Amino acid sequence: MEMELYRAFKSITPENLNDDEKEELLQIFMIVKSSTIRNQIAFILSDVHYNRAIPFILSKINDKDLFNNNGSLVYALEGLNIQDYFLDIVKIICTMEYEARYQAYELIQKYAPVVADAIRKEAISVLEKNRLTLEKTAVDKGNNSMLHFVESTIEILAKFS
């Protein structure tokens, strides 16, 4: 049944959706158990630039039950205007596994030049605190480690501060 539902969602033409249908998709997104269907809905909402979905997608990204199965959801944010949620994206760098971190890093590169200075400074502060903790506690400190992503994100944000 899951694959049939996935095919049904996959066949949706995003540009034909009206606001009520987008809202209905968002409601389904919040209750669906299948990660395949949830991701497909997130991609549809991203394709139509339905920014109202951002806090809902972020709540699923941060859902402990989806930990290490949320990279596609972070990727779906690419089509949305996450400028007002920049600090939430920074926190993904500090708390999530590789795929989600990588996608969040891409978003940070995109939005670093346009977020307010105060937001960038707050983001750097959050990252610095995490960097200090990771330097003391992290086992993996090499390329693509959480520490590496935190340090690289600090560098990006510092260029625009």
C-alpha cells in the first residue's frame, strides 16, 4: 500500500495545487508514518515554495524518532525561504548526522550573505559554544565530522560579519 500511495503523491503536478490542497498536503505530511511519502510531500511543498511548511518540516527534522532519517527533509528546505529560520538551520549543523548536516551547510552558504548581522553573530555564538564542547568530547574530529562542519560554518559566517 505504501508504494501505491507514494506513486499517487509522485504523480501530483505541484504547480496545479491551490492553497487548500497545499494545506491538505501539509496536514498529511504531519501525520504520515512512511518516510518515503513524507519526503515526497516535503519535496512537493518545496517545489511550490509553500513557506508556511517550514516550521512543520523543521519539527519533523528535529523529531527524535526520525533522527538519522531526516536529510531529505533538510534538502526539501532548499526551495523555501528559510531566512527567518536561519538559527534553526545552524542548530542542525550542531546536532544532526552527516546527511542533514551537509544539507544544512548548503543552506547556510546560500543564506549567510543575506541574513541580518545580529542573526549571523548569534549563529556564530551558538557554533562557538558547540565547537568548544566538540573539541573536548568528540571522538571524530576529521573531515566531515560534526566539528569540521561547525568550524567550516563559523568560517563562512565570519566572512560576512
